[in-house]
Amino acid sequence: MKKEQRFIESTNLEVREEDGKRKIGGYAAVFNNFREKIDRGAFKNSLKSKDIVALWSHDSNVVLGRTGNGTLELREDDHGLAFDLDLPNSPWGENAFEAIKRGDVKGVSFGFTVKKEDWDRGENTIRTLKEIDLIEISPTVFPAYKQTEVDARKIFENWESENPKTMSRNARRLALAKMEG
């Protein structure tokens, strides 16, 4: 089987610090999007049985986390393949955190092989991925699916002292919600 990769701008990709750990989270894949659809449940078997890694832009030399040690959590929901990633306390983790926080990196990708698929070769050919053997997810600069967006956020311990102009949109929204609540 040939490994394939898909790049998306991920809805709600977030960067945060909690309990001294730097984390990112969002969606590595979305269902029924573009001219290629992913069925709900397509990742189910991989999520149950595999040790899936998070890489920086598909580079296996830059491992950011993995499901086997609990630093990467993956789950399917109604929207797609959601993830939470505890970034390593290393230059790689620092660089990933800053690049996403600043908005330099706005996408997430995933590498996979196809176990089951259907093709609708009507007027607009549509491929439906029924079962995917997920290999890895990766924050990346070049997303393919433009239907979603990436945003970075940081949950500030001292959010009152942050400059709103340097805060991400979601961080500003969270700060305002905290002020109102």
C-alpha cells in the first residue's frame, strides 16, 4: 500500500500552556470535506490498535509525541479526527509552539494508507475513504483543504497582564469570556 498524506487548515488548532506543559490540539482530518470524503469511523481501527506518532511536517526525525506514551491523544467525533498533543520540552517543542502561536504554521496533515475506499465516478468524481490505516499526524505549513482555519491560543495564567494586540483571536475571546463570567 502506498502512503498518502492530506493537509488541511484545521479548525480550532490551538496552542496552550497548562501546568507548565506546552500543548497543541485541533483536528488532523475532517469528515466529508472537499472532493475526497472520509467516513465517520474510518480511523476507528487505527485508533484502537496502533501507536500513532505526531511529527513536525512529516519529518520522522522530529517526533513531537505518540499515542503509545500518552503524549498524543486522538479521537473521532462528529467533525473529524481531533487531537491533543503535549509538546516535548525541547527546541522542537518550543519551535512548534511558537510557530503555531504566531500563525506561521496554519495547518495539520495526516499520513495514512487506505484499507477500504469507494469511488463515485459521476459528474464530479468523489473518493470516499471508508477505512484508513493512520500512520501519523503533523502540524504543517502547506494545508490542502482550505475549508477550515487554524488559530493558535494560549491559556494565560496571568491573562490580565497580556497585551491584547499580541494575543491570538481565541486567547482574546477566552480572556473576554473570563472577564464577563
